[in-house]
Amino acid sequence: MPDHTPGSPSTASAPSTATAFASQNVSRRTMLRGAGLLGVGVGFGLPALLSACGVAADDAADSGKGGTLTLAIDATSAVNDPAFYTSLGDWMAVDCICRGLTFISFETNEPTPDLAKSWTISDDRLTYTFALREGVKFHDGTTLSSADVLASLGRQFDPEDKTLPKGATRPLARMGANVASLTAPDDMTVKMVLKKPDRTVLGKLSDIGGRIISKAALDKYGADIGKHLVGTGPFAFSAATSGQSITLKAFDGFRLGKPPIDRLVLRQVQDPSTIVSSLLSGDVSATQFAPYSAVSQLRKDSSVKVYDTPHNADAIMMIDARRVPELKVRKAINLAVNRKAILQQAFYGIGAEPKGYAIPPAQAGYDTALADLSTQDTAQAKRLVGDAGAKGRTLRLMAASDSWHPKAAQIIAQNLTDVGFKVETTSVDPATYFSRLLDANDDYHDLMIWERNTYVPDPDDMVGAMANPAGIYGSKLSGMDTLKGSASLADDLFAAKNLTDAKKRAAAYTRIQRRWAEEYMVLSMLACFSNLVVSGSNVKGMNTDALANHRCYMEKAGV
């Protein structure tokens, strides 16, 4: 479990040693759930600087009694579409505008009813029947019905849907491939029939891709729905400017009551020093993009609150087995890594060593019996390098140029040098990093530093995604699918996610992770961490556990 009470303001001190690497750009454009980054490379130029500083006070002055809450985000393309990933900021807007059939608060990891008031599951676990809530209003005045659900989920499942924008990432596409039919027996009932059982369906429907859009709006705007998104959420779309901000207004008709604030502004701020100064001045109300290097300064300032949130994200290094074909060499690379140094110097102590391998401490299935898989052993690493005849071999390491990645790359490069390798590194702009990860012919595809944040807090979203040889991690990134016997991991993962007994399910994921590491070692865990959530001292009611996972639940927030 996490070391601190989830969501509580921190009063403890933290390491204050800062480095240039740890304070570089904090645009954490992490490609969640394997969705492709579509190249929105917005620099921190003068327009963004002007919009980031000194504007929030003006917003609040002309708002109603509830005021304005301003969140600093990584970026915005001004396209907010559940089927189209461009930036975390854009998807945070989707989270506020739309709701789904189910909901996971992150204060608990269990899916609960949302737009579906209840559901039944057939004995064979293939048929899910959802009863919708009556009288739920969309922002355009239409009333929720099964037609809205079919239209919203249908565009996730069907790559030919005419309402999809070019380059749509469809985060529920994999789930849709397992859907035999999606029908509406009546206006308030939706029936989903699966081809194979999948006990993670309810959790997946809480994800961004499961958010329900007004069918009337989809019919009206089609592929441009991302510029005119209409949902049933606590905030309605008001305006957006690419590279600057998204403005949302409180929805009087939200089924759980109008939010305390009148407006929510998601403002692009990519310079770490500006994030810090804007928090301290009050120009920014809150963010999960505060630089780790500033944590000591922020904790000492009474004008802001720093929150200790559950460690739900993985810092990882992928090893391409096509470039590093010897298992001994891949194991030597893993044994060389100094996780303690990465945790203290790259994350400034905001996190934990990865003792549960790929399952972070805040999730079910976390098992410290796997701690040996992420333990540094320099002597053993040197022996393996020697046994494999790899001493002096050149390894190429790629990392994004933002947040914790550069410092981690620096530490790992030195670790690998210490056990006998030569290391060449490259630092890549976050806007182009994901496209390079997908390119197996990239010159620096040997080792790749990355991270996986949690949108659905379940072992299947971590281990199930990364250890599957047919998935993006197992194929395009690591080439694990080219290794003998790896295909059977997919069968093991399918069985594990469908186990009904919690203890047996956890044990199955432990077995899978040990086999994944010992037989293949294409993923080296670096740390488990939380995105650093900071707010002004006057901000209250935020769901900080969700915000640490880039989920934006501001319906109870006040300023």
C-alpha cells in the first residue's frame, strides 16, 4: 500500500538537491493505454506564456460566486474527443464534459454505477445488460437513451465509423474486437454480448474511451465532435484555443448537482519554472504536472498544498529483444540499474522502489515476493556480461527530454558503463517520442525509457497490457513476440483476468510476472511513482487520487 494517506496534504520534508536534468520541460505527454501520440508539438512560446501568467485572476473577477479553478495541463490541441488522443490535457477535458456507464473514483479501485444505474451479467459471463438512469440530461438539452450509448461505443468499436476523426486512436478498440454485438432492447437498456469472457469490462467502460456523447451532437458535428463535445458531465464545453487553453462552464443540470465552481480552465503551461511560479502566485489553482525538483520548495510554502497520492504509475525501461537478443545480456542490463538513485535523484523521493515488479503498490496483486526482479546486483551483471561475451558492446538508450526521464537516463547510462557496456544516449522531444518508440528501425531502439500511468486501476491494465506479446509493448516496442514460447503468455493473461477469486487472481499475476521477467526480461522496472499534485491553499474538494492519474474529477472542487 502507499506510504501515506491517499490525497492528504504533505507536511514531511523531501530531498532538496536539484539537477538540471530533473528540472527540464515537464510536458508529460505520456501515451496512455498504448494510444498513439499524434504529434501535437506545441512549444512554450509567447502566446502560451501570456495565457499562463496573470490571467486566472481576471477569469475569477468576472465569474459568478463560484469562481474559476485553473488547472495547468501539459498541452491542448483544442480537440476533445474520447476516440482521439492528442494530449493529457485534452483528455482531462473529456473527463469533465462526459461521463460513462461506469465510474472508478481512484479513491477506490472498484467500478461503480454512473450513467448505468445497474447491470446484470449472464452466467457464462458473455452478456452484460445495462439499465440506464432515467432523466439524465446532456448539455444540449437532450435526454440520455440507449441510442446515445450505441453511437458512442460504436465509434470506439468500428474503425469505419463516419464520426471518427482522421488518426482516431479509439482506446476501446481492443475491447471492441471482443464484442459480438451491441444492441438496445429498448430506450433505457443496452445489451453487450462478448465473444469471450472479460471480467475487466466494467473497469474499461470507466476509461476515457467509454465516455458517452450526445448522439444528436454526433449527428450534427460528425468527425468534428472533438471541437463541440457534448456530454452529461459536470462541466460543459465553452471555448478552446490550440496551444493555450480549454474553458468549461459548470452544468446546472449535472445529475449529482451543479459544481461549486462556475468555470474550469485547463491552461497549457509547459515550462517547469512557470508552473511553480504560477502556483505560488495563484495564477494556477492546481496541477499534476509540477516538477519533482520543486517539491521541497513547494512543501515549505504555506500558499500551496502538496498531496501524497497512491503510487499508481510505472517508470520503465523497455529492452528490444531484436537488438539485444541474448537473455543473459538483457538480465545484466536489468541487474545494473540503481533504482534507489533514480527514485531520489529523478523523482526526489516521490514514489517507491518497484518491489512488486510491474504492479504498483496502490493496485490489487502487488506482491513484494517479486522484489528480486528489480534488485541491483552489479557483480552478477558483470558476470553475465562476461559470460555472454558482451563486454565493450555499445547499447543505445533513448529517453524523452521532459520530467524525470533525462535524469533517469543519465543514471542508467552510468550504471551500464559500470558493468562493462558502452552507452550512447539521445534525448527526444516529447511530441515526437512515441513515434520513435513505434519505429523498430530507430537507431536508439535498444533501450527506451518510458512510463505507464493508470487509467483503469487493475493488474490487467498494467501486466495484461505490457506482458501481452500481441500488444504494443510486446510487439512494436520490445519484439518479445519474436521470442520462442512468448505467445503462451497471452493465454495465461486471459485466464488471469477472468479469475473470480481475488487471491487466485493475484497469484496468477505473480506467476506471469516472474515468468515474463525470468524467461524474457524485456521490461526493466525503474520506480513506482505518483504524478506530483499541488494546489493553492484555498482549493478544496479535488479528487487528488484521480488527478495523480491524469483523471480530472472536479465536480466537488471549490476555490
